[in-house]
Amino acid sequence: MIDAGSRWQLTGSLGRALAVGGVGLALALAIGRPALVVVVAPLVVAGALGLVHKPTHEPMVYASLAHLQLHEGQGTRSRLQATGTEDVEHVARVASPQPYIAVHPHEGALGHLLRPGEGVAPLEISPRRWGRRLVGAEKVALTSAWAGYRWGPTPLVGREMSVLPTLTHFRAGGEAPQPIGLIGAHRSRRDGDGTEFSSIRAFHPGDRLRRINWRVSLKEGSLHVESTRAEEDAAVLLIVDALADYGMSGGVESTDSSLDVTVRAAAALADQYVGGGDRVSLRVLSPGGEYVGYGTGTRHLRRILILLSNVRPGVPRDVAIDQIDFRTTAGTVVVVISPMLSEPLATATVRLARRGLPVIVIDPLPAGTIPSVHPDVDDEVADLAWRMRLLDRSHLLARLASSGCPVVPWNGPRTLEEILRRLARRGQVPRVGGGAG
């Protein structure tokens, strides 16, 4: 972002002042009209002062950003650093307009008188949508005293900023449907070696003698032991549908597209479960095939958010959706965030549910969404095609519901609470079925 190629040049105002002043003085002498001297005298004086203050130092300017990674809606400042500004009186900055980047002042133009010992006023920048955003691209012009000479305007190259999805910190009160551990916030429902009490049952061959509860054994007349819960952590798999983006995005605190809701919902759920100590994995269905394995902790959450900020919509090129190995294990809670406008994805979701896994589908499609249409396509034809797709979608959602996959619209981090409670109660009912593959 450093520039050294610009040079001081005569300004148009100084040239006009000298030209008009010289012509006025010549006419005053030629026609003998002293009044003309009075008229052009201010221009002559201003031009003379501009020439007297001709710059002798070549400045160097560069801009620096206070932050290169923010959440959408947060703000930072672009500060202009300059050297060799002994001859500079005024600084002008104009930020290049960029999609989903808000600046202050609103127009992105900033003028500032440079006084000795003072810095240049910063530009305030706020990214309004997740993703990779170019920020800090602008043009800078310096002006000498009396506006006699100008340096620039010269462009400064911006820098790419990683804009993470916004987070709403929330901790769920409902248990995971089939949690398998104690390391996270959700208790295990599987008996095994551990420290948390589960139940008292009759003695079986192989039980440890130290588990015998003598008080109950004497009362019942037969040996009884205390069983405990296994000390393993629960696992949550987030499947993000980035096959397409429906609707128009206006950035944070404005209209949302389906992919906006999808990415922000995935970020909120990851924060919710990672914050509770559970293992979380993320699989994105997109051309990049982004994947983050199971993990916990703030560093793992940061990896998930960075991956979500790099999502680009599109269909995977190297593998069919219904053939993807989602790497699930028994007890994994699967959350599919998708508008379910893809038949293969609905098939893959049903297959996960039939493995005995608790599967929840979150619908991120905003109400009244109208996809963008090519200008050459007739509006009536496009409207009919979209209504047919919504009809197919309703059949897919009904198919999912009949397969035991509850479908709920995204309504903030509390969306899954009641669904998780129902699935947890259902998970306590004995049933015949195989484990996950």
C-alpha cells in the first residue's frame, strides 16, 4: 500500500490565478484602467504565494488497517501514514466503493487540514457481510499551501479482510438426543466406566466387586451393583448446504439470502456446542468441499468460522452428494442446514436417519424469497418455474418428516431446544436398529 511514483504538479487553480492576473495587469497597462489592477490583485497575490510555497520534499504515504479479521457488523479504522509532509497543508482521501463495505463518512470522501504534530483523520470501515472482502482501497491527494501544488491523486491498493459470520452467544438448555459422553455439557446415556451414577441393577458376571451396593443387596437378598455413565464426549455434525444461494443479500441488519441464514446458523450452532465442550464437525457441500473434523475449544471454533467465511456457492465437481461419506459415528447428532431444493441431499439425509442417527433439518429459506433471474428470461416463466421448485421442495420436506427428520425454520440459537428435547425422549425408547456407518 506504499506509493512513491507521484510527483508535485501545478494545480489548475494556481495556473488560472497566474493567467488571469497576468492578463488583467497587461490590460490595465494597455488601456490605462487602474481599476483592473484592483480586480486582479487578489489573484496575483494568491498565485505569488502559491509559487513561493513550492514544495521541496517528496512525500510517501501508506494506509494501514487496525484489523484484518472481523465479524460482520464490526468496524475498524484505516489510518493514513505519511512522511515528508513538511510542505503539505491539506489531505484528501476517497475510498473506492466495495460491495458490502460501509465507510464513514458515508460517501467515503474525507478532507483534512494537516497541522504540525497532528495525524491524518482515519476512515472508519465496517464489513456488512461474511466472506473475503477487499478493504482499504482508496485514492489520496496532497495539496501544498495556498493550493499551489498537488501530489496525486494516487491509488492505494487495498487488503483482503476475512469477515467471519456474526455470533449470538447462547447456551442451549436441552440435552443432545443421543449424547455419548461426559466431557461436553451433555451427559452420556451409555453405561460404562465413569464417575457419574447411572442406576442400580442386579449383579452380572464380570461386574467389578467394588461396584457392589451392599445396602441394596442386603435389602433385596441378592447382589446389586451401581452402574455409571461412560466418560466420552458428544459429537455434533453440521452439514451446510452451499449448493446455491437464493434471494438477495443486503448484509447484516438487512435482507438475508438463504446462504446468509445458512452460514450464520452454522456459526451460531458451532459456537453453542463448542462452548458447551462438545465435539463439533463441519461439512460444507460446495465446489470447495470444505471440511473440519471433530474438535473442541476456541481454536477449533475459529477454524470453523474461517472456513464458513470462505464458502462459495456451487455444486461439488468431484463427488455426488448422495455418495459423500459424512464420517458419522453412533450417537452423533446431525444438523443439516439446507433449503432442501436438492433431491440427492434429501436422499442422503434420509439415509443418515435410517442409520439410527438423530437428524435435524434446519430450513434457512427466508419467507417470500425470490431468486435472481437472468434478464433474458420472461418474468412469468421464471415465476412459474420457482413455484414448481417450491412444490417439489414441499414434497421433499414431507418425505423427511415421515422418515423421522424434524424440519424447523431457523429462528435463532433457540431453534433446536424443543426438537432436541423431543429427540432425547425418543432416544430413551428401546428399539431395534443398527449403528452408524
